[in-house]
Amino acid sequence: MGLRRHYRGTRHWQPPAIAVLLICIVLTWCALARTQQTAGQYQVEAAYLYNFAKAARWSAESLPVRAGLIIGVLGGDDDFVKVLRDVLANKDINGHTLEIRQLRSGEEVKFCHVVFFRTAERTTRAVIAQFRKSNVLLVGENKEFLNDGGMINLKLDDRKITYDINTAALERANLRYGETNAGLVNNYAQIPEVQPESSRSIASRVTPDYPRLATSLNLTGAVQLQAVVRADGTVKQIKVIGGHPVLAEAAAAALMKWRFEAGTKETTESVKISFGE
């Protein structure tokens, strides 16, 4: 009698279709959230570049009357250049039209008035050394940028963008630079409106300052927010629903200081804060 051999096939476990779908949804949501955050950061960086260019003073030889003011971007992705062009569309600085260029090599820096180094590349230090005495405003976003001879460095600090200035580098390039907004009187947003669906009255409110950066860009508009309010009336958390990132930051900071009437439970309130409308 022959021997019978039995083979048991190996079954590979596969996740249920609903689990795969949920994973895809979560991954897609995370990707969209990162994209929105990046776009917002790009807008703020673009606004800063405009403000830096507005504060700089070039010689008549470097920037003749009615000549175009060229802002170059060296390194990084194409998306930032697109955002920069959108933010600065139809704007000028003291009668100089703005031209945005995506630079492919360090040699192209000499044709610009402002250059933003998007990434810390091996060639960055060499490019800075080559143009450190030129009449070009060199802006970066790397912690070693100023040490390498750069003039202004953007930095992300606790989800806020700030900047440092290397005054020695500016003087070496014979560039005059001053805060053009220093003498501006503080502007204030209009009294914020609480949407009709809000269920709790406001006990006290803080009117947000009109951001100096928004002043230089002539930004106006409304910011839509949702505030999670504790039972005691203090604001626990804020979510920005819509509005320009520069205005949204000021609006959210003010809303965190609001006090609503005390209630029996935590609620979510809708608030709209208008700037200059």
C-alpha cells in the first residue's frame, strides 16, 4: 500500500478590506494636512521676503529708477516659487516691479537684488563668499547661514517663523537696511463677530493687533475659527478654519485670551475676526 502524503497549503493573512480603506483614508488625510501646513508656511516666508526687500535700500547703480527688483530662489522645490509668485503678484516696492526667478546655479545670484537660499547645500558657503560684498541681500533658513556670512536667516521657533540679522554682513555689502514699519501706529482689527450658532455669550474679549507684516502687504480679510471652551468659560483649544496665515496667527492669539460665560459643559464656539474690512 502506497503512502499518502498530505500537504497543507499556507494561507497568508490579509487585512480586511475595511481596514485597508481606513488606513488609506488616514494616510490621505495626513498628506493633505502636511500639504496645507507647508503651503501656509510658504506664504508666511514669502511675506517675509517681501518685507525684507521693502526694508532694504540699494544704490542707484544697483537699482536704477523704474528698474525691476529681482528676487531669486536658490534650491528647494518648485512649489515655493509658485507660492512666492502668487503672494507677490501685482505688488511693487517703491515703484519697482517685482520679478521672481528660480535660480539653477550660484552664478545667477549676481543678477538679483534679493536671494533666498532654500536649502543648506555644500555650495552655499562658496556662493555667499563669492557675493558677500555684492549689493545682494542674502536670506537663508539654516542655523549656520549667518555664520557662513549670510545677512538674514529665517527660523522656525515653536511653530512660529522669526528671523535674525547679521548687521556686519549687511555693512560689508554696503546695503542699508531698516525696519520700514518701525514708525507705524498700531492698527487694530475690527471688533470680532461671533457667529449666530455660538451658544455662549462673551464675557470679555481681546481685540487682536493688526500684524506689522500684514500692514506692509496691505492684507485684509476675515479669519474663521472654532474655539473649544471649557465649562468655566476659558478657551481650551483653537482651530483655524480659514483665512490668511499671517492674520490667522494674530486672531488665534487674541481668541485664546477671550472669556465666555460659564456653562455646565465644554462647548465649541464659532468666531469670525475681520481685519480691515
